[in-house]
Amino acid sequence: MTKFAKRGSAVLDAPEERYAPETGWPSREPAPAGMLQRGRMAADPNENPGPRSYDPAAEEEVYRPRRESLSYRLRLSVPRSLTGKIIVSTVALLGLGAIAIGYLAVRNALFHDDRFAITTSSEIQIVGNQRLSREQVLSVFGADLERNIFKVPLAERRADLERLPWVAHATVIRILPNSIRVSVTERTPVAFVRQGTQVGFVDAEGVLLDMPQEAAGDPQYSFPVLTGLSADDPLSARAARMEVYRRFMQELDSSGEHLTQSLSEIDLSNPEDVKALIASGSSDILVHFGDEDFLNRYRLFQQNLPQWKAQYPKLASVDARYEHQFVLEMESGAAVPLAGDGKTAAKPNGAAVAAKPATKPAAPKAAVKATAKPAGPKPKAKHPPAKAQKSNQKMFAALAAAHKATVANAHSGVASHTAGKQVKQ
């Protein structure tokens, strides 16, 4: 007991020691130094000051690590002294000079080494040419013989190749050490085309192609002959006419009867009136199909043709552009039976059952009506190859004779030239 107790006086207990309550981090490590101060700075300044609890989101926002920017670190790597800058600049210039010298050395070695020179035409490889001769392709590379392959302008050579009529697309690549590989995609002919006395090919885009000598009489070229296409016409006009031709042929063959095999010649001079020569016995009949409804007009013509030929043996042409009626024209000087009395009359410039107007009007005053056969199974189409291709065979025979005459003239010229040399000697 204390001396106060011994005296019997009232003794006041000493005040208990009070401590500030612990922060609300029962399961966390102690807060880093200065956290509370930073937390207060991040708090809303309008709020009343007072004790605040620890906010983990505020801690993450405040203590988010900051990284130095790349530009700052790069600036630190550049020396600041004049001597250091001179050294770095000298090293950079030496590096660039070494790269330039190496490039020039490699370029000089490639451009002047004889191992990369094209010495003979056999080192120009050509693939994809079937109708285009090798000589025609090599004519494009005539200036590249004995030239380094790295000096050959490939883009220019490809453009030169694609200017050849038969070439639709071409690629030219280098093959080390000294070869050039040429790959061509040829155009596909879809018809013969006649221009005066010359006969060639034409593709679907209207590009006119020369016909190789071996193509005459080749059975794979069973095309009709087109007229009305000229090299003087722009390519766009020829392409438009070939589109009409494609539609005409496609519609006639849509039934699966191969009706186009009976066509020997097609005139495209007027795209609004497609005219075709159709083989019929010993002669061909010119038929005007207009610019639409080709298949139906062909069927009506085919059904009525026997009756017309029996009545008009000298039938020359049929105009099928009028609905349910046809205009028949006879050969020059042929007689035409008149309706009613059975008599005949002849006209000097050919005769027609009904006069054909210059434009496409309504039905003419007098015309032969088209009669359709009753519905029933379609007869099998008969197209003898000999008759269907009669005109083409004549054309091929004329071409073969002309070719033989050209060869004979060439040989006779060579012989006379040789004889003249011998006389001079």
C-alpha cells in the first residue's frame, strides 16, 4: 500500500492510458510511409477534414508506377559532350559508307559477271504458246541476247508481249544464273472472221487474230464465219458486236439441239439485225433474226422451210423480224407465183412476197404467215457435218490453194535468183 492508503484518505485511481484505435488493416501489411498524407491529397477538397479509412483504390491510383518514356531514355544515351557527339557521328558515317560500298560491289559483280549473260536464244524458256510460234515470242527479246539478265527490263518485255494479238496475259521472270522464263496465256478464238479476201480468227472480246497455216481444215475449229468486223473499227465496237454474237449462239444452243452447227456465216454489220446463212440442201438461205427471240424465230423458220422451198424453189432470204409473219425474197430473176390465179411474175432485181421496209415497222401489207406445227415431241435435229460446214470447206480450200501458190512463187523466185547468180559468175 502507498503512504496515502496508510493514512486512510481517499485515493484516486491513476487515469488509464488511452491509445488511438488501430487502423482498419487487420489482414494487411502496415501502410507505407506517407500514405495517409497522399490519401488526403487525393481526397475531395470540399469534404470536411477528419479521420479517413484506408481506400485500396486510392492506394492503387496513387502508387501506380510510372515508366520513363522511350524518347527520354534515348536522349540519355546520346552523349552531351562535343567529343562524344563527334565520335558517334563518325561511327555512323563509317557504317553507312561500308553499306554503300558493299552494295556497289555486289551490284558491280552481278551486272558485269559473264555468268549472268544471256548467250543464246535457248536460254529464253517459253511455255504456254500453242498457236503463237516461238519465233514470234523471241522477236520481243531480240535486243536482250548477250545482255546481263539483271539489265533486262521485265515489265517492258511483258508489255511488249501483251501487245501481240494472240497473247492475253504474259509473265516474265529471271532464273539464275542466265535464263529468262516466259509464260504466255493465249486468247481463245470463237469464230472465223472474213475481211475482204483475208480470213482469220476473233476472240470473245473482239480482238482480231491471224490464222496459222495449220489451222485451216483443223476439225477443232468448227466455227461459223463472221462478217461485219473490221480492224478499222474501235475495239469497243467490235466487243459490243461480239457480245451480240455470243448471245445469239448461246440462245440457239440452249435447247441442246446444237442448232448453231447449221450456220455457215453470220453478219454482224448491224447489231440490231443479226443475219445468218443457214445450209439448206445445195444452197444457203440468208435469215434475218433481228436482235431478240432468236431461238423461237429459228424454230419457226425450220418448221416452215420445207413448205416455202416447195412453193418457192429459188428462195434466197427470209426476214423473221416480224411477229408471226415472214418476208421471203427470191433469187435475182426468179419467178414468184402470185396469190389467187396461180400465175407467175418475174422481177429484174429479185422478187419478194412482201416488200421489205428500210426500218423495223409494224407488219408489212402482204406477208407469208408463219404456221407452227401442233405441240408434240420435238424431232431430232439432223445436221450433216458435210452440209453444215460446206462454206468453211470452200474457204479452207481457197486458203490452201492460195498458200500453195505463195509457196510456189517463193520457190520460183529463189530458183530464178540462184540462176541469175550463176550466170553472173
